[in-house]
Amino acid sequence: MSHGKNRRQKPAPLLNFDPDPAVANGPEAKEFRARTGETLRIVPLGGLGEIGKNTMAICYGEDIMLVDAGLAFPSEEMLGVDLVLPDLTFLAQQQSRLRGLAVTHGHEDHIGGIPFLLKEVTLPVIYGPALAIGLLEKKLDESGLSERTKLTQVKPRQRVRMGCFEVEFIRCTHSIADSFSLIIRTPIGVIVHTGDFKFDFTPVDGEHFDIAGLAAACEEGVLALLSDSTNTEREGYTPSERSVWTKLNEAFIQAKGRIIITTFASNVNRVKQVLRAAMNHNRKVTILGRSMLTFAAIARDLGYMQYPDNLLVQVENINQLPPDQVVILTTGSQGEPMSALTRIANDEHRKLKVEAGDTVIISATPIPGNERSVANTINALCIRGAKVIYGRDAGVHVSGHACREEQKLMLNLCKPKYFIPVHGEYRMLVGHGRLAVECGVDPDNVFIMENGDVLELTAEKGKMAGTVQSGVLLVDYNRDFMIDEEIVEERQKLAGDGLVALAVSVDKNGKLLSGPDVSLRGVILPRGLPAEEFVIRLTDEAKKIIAQAEPHDLVSAETVKDLLFEKLTDYFQDQLRSNPLLQVVAMRASLAPADNGANGGGNERERSDRKSVHKKG
Ligand SMILES: [Zn+2]
């Protein structure tokens, strides 16, 4: 198997996609065009080596098409970060070649990045299933970006053209309604991109995986298969969504009081089953949480679910009903701190309290990284006396992704020349790659890629051919601020080792005019050392550093600051064995002592506003 840039000894070269403008009409450019004219390039910008922010470019000659543009949610150590996006620089650079985007389905890790992408580029067209396009319409309306593309719904087996690419949408089954796998016909052969899939032979919405359609396309011969790797560590088959019904129904039969149930808002078919169970058991439903309300409204408008108006009641009226006639359907399946379920569990919800006799059903599993938050929510619910039904064995949730036997079926249907496992952490990609070899793919034709890698394919051979700019953008909640990765590191330091602030002012000869003024926040001191004593020692140390400084270290406020920063960092390591965030405010005054109140905030603010792109490789 061929691995991407991180597996190599030397960093991969940054690939020059464009002929030098200076020679755009010269022989080099001609040679470049001839070369790109027969080479297909696959460039993942997100979704490889991770679950999230799936974004992929497929390039041939002068044309680039995209498959999905998603976002990811931050890991717990990304303090204060709300969303994570792929670095979109490469796509911005290639604006003139972008022919459009094909959306596989409406999950946030596949469409959530589109509004951000449209701030950087315009796209001639976005094709996708009706549900995803419905969600996108709302997103683009809200962010005033509707003019920057043309949203177009597609039907199963519909074929559309984007530059030299023809894309056919094949119905597949997944945990959100209206999902597609893609058949991408390129000048050198057929690419199958599975999208997120499982083979659900008894789908609750009756929309079966169009295996015949897929197989017919595969008869043309598949040059490359890009397949979902999420569950490659799980043997067998993923159970059908329908299997959830039995367990859900049992829980409804046994519940004597209220039922509080949480699932992914996007899992329209699951929500549909909850509503059906409520109707069957003569219960009314209150829906809580913005995303749950949005999804329910759009899914109903588009005809993905039907229910009578009188099934729903407002949360204000729920307490007037007997407990055994109530279902509360809520967000919070991932233990998100601000979600309704988390607030109910922590007794912080204004309108609802959880009580003994309530049954809480967690109809979801934690996305990797959320295990702790989910466990905390379950603990809090149990403390308040609720019966909580959760976990894989409870049968109230099934995955939306294919297990190994289904992945094998996909490989056998497609029989690809080249195989590129996608949608998974690195070990999953490797595991899926091995599975492909077991299924008969030549090991030399299996490519384990990472975000930013460029894979070049011809009909004869494939090779990893360098990288493009890639990495992450960190987004603050109001979605207009990009967070510098340095800021996240500072927050981690603050959380781990606290803050030391030190202010000092010196004259042009290096004589101390005022300070050092020191304050400590959250700094852990050696046992038996009072804070006052440490502050005195630190003040003395800072005085000593200035007194012993070389004249060139005192020429400006900046050099004084750098000097203190360097020496005191060592001092903390020596005295505290820790590395608190150190903020030094230094002033060099020639007149009276300046106000040295610790207002280094200007510096902070400058940094917060800076949009930063973290370059990898
Ligand atoms: Zn998905």
C-alpha cells in the first residue's frame, strides 16, 4: 500500500498546479497542459485521517469538481473552538477551474463547510439530494450567500455534467434520509465515491440501496473506488434501521412515566420512528433544541415525514399532561453542554425537570471524543432517578456506516483498479486498505491518503505526487472569527498551568522606574510556599534579571519584554516545574513612570482578529 506524506522520510514537495503565469503561453505551459490532460488528480482537503469535514477535489485538465464540503466539531482540548474547517486556500487559488460541487447527503460533516467555502469562492452549481439542498437553502439564506452558487436538487440515477465530469447519483442507505453514492465518469475512467453508506436491506423509508444501478455502472469498469471506512474495525453487517423499532417499542411499553428521547436531529428516519411510537402509544410529543426543530420542519415540508399537527405540544403545556402521555424529543445525544438534554440532566432547564419515573432513551452512540460528556449526562440523569436506556447492547441505536462484510460487498461490486479508503481515522484507512487487498485489489494500487495529498491516476498507473496547502481553520461561535491555533495553545496552557502577569517600566538606561508588579492566576505552587512569598521571590528575580542585563537587552520595551520572557520561562521551569502562560508588559519611559496597569489586552485583541491558516507538511 502507498502512504501519504507523513509516512515518507522527507516532506513531500508542494505541487505546482498552475503553469507559471509568465510562461502561460510558452512551451512549458503547453507541456503542462498536455501532462494534466491525461492525469486525473484526487485531492482530499478534509475527511482523511479523521471523521469529519469531508471535502474532496477531483481534477482533470482545466476542470475541478468537488465532492462534499463539511465541517468537524472540535476535540475537548480545543478550548473555545466551536467549529473546525479545512484550509480552503487551495480551492480559492483554483477558483477559475471550479465547475461545481456534488453533495452526497445532508450531514454537517458533508455540507456544513459550504457556507464558509462560498465566502472564499463562487461555485457555478451545487447538486445534491432534496433534503441536503433544503438544509443548504436555509443555511445560505441565513448567511446571505445564496447568490454565490446555484442549488440544484437531483433525483436517483440522474446524471449531471460539471466540466469534463459526468456525475450520476445512485441511491444508497445511511443514517440520514436521501443519501447518494456517486458514479463519476471522467475522461480516463469511472470513479465510484460511495459517500457514507451501509447496505440496509429493510430501510424504514422504503428507499432501497440501488444496487442494480451501481452494478450496472460498475460493468463499465471502475478505475477508482473511494469508500467509507468508518466501521472497518467491526466485523459482520450493520443492523438495519428497522431493528431499532422493536427495542424502541419495548421501551415505550415498559415506560410508566414520561419518555425523554434523544438522537441525532439529522436522523430523520429515527425521528420518524419515535413519532410513530408516540402515536401508537397515545403520547404527545414536545420537540426541544434548534437543530431538532429545523430538521423536523424541513423534513416535513419536503415530505420525508408526516404527522398530524395535534401530535406536537409546546413545552409550556407539557406539564398539564399525565406523564404517561408525554414524549420529549430533544437534542443533546452527544452531551453537548448547551443542549436541552444536558441542561435537563443538570437541572438547569427553565421549563423541565427530570424526575424519578422518567425514562430517558439515548438513541445514539457518542462520536469519538464525546464519550466523557455523554457519560456525564447519563450519570446526572441517573442521580435524579431516571431510568436511562443507552449503549450498543440496548439496541436503541444502529450505526449508519458499513461494517466489514458490507465493505467487502462494495469492493466486490466495483472491482476497482485503484482503491482509496476515505472517511476514517488513519488506522481505519489502513484496515480498509488491507481489506481491499483481501478482496483482490493489487496492493500497489491501494493509496492511504491524508488531507492535502495529491494522488495522480492514469489508466495505467497511480502515484502519490506531492501535496497542496492543507490544514485546519478554527472557528469561534459567531462564525465570523477565525481562531489562531496559538490562541488554542494559550488556552491549554492557561487551563493546565495558570497565568503569571508581570508589568515593569524602565528608563533608557535600564533603571527600574516602577514594578515589577506581579499577579498570579491559577498557578500551582510547591507545597508550603505561600503565594505572597513566591510573588516576592519572582519580583526579586525580575529585578535581578534587569540589573544584570546587557545594555542591548534594554534598548526598547520589546527587548526588555523578550529578556524577561526568556529568563522567567526558565525560572518557572526550575522553581515550579510547570509552564504557566506568562504575560509581560514592559514599558520604557524616559520621563515619569508610566501607567503600567496590565493592559496588554491590545496585543491579545490583535491576535484574536488575525485569520490564521495552519500549514501542514
Ligand atoms: Zn453521514
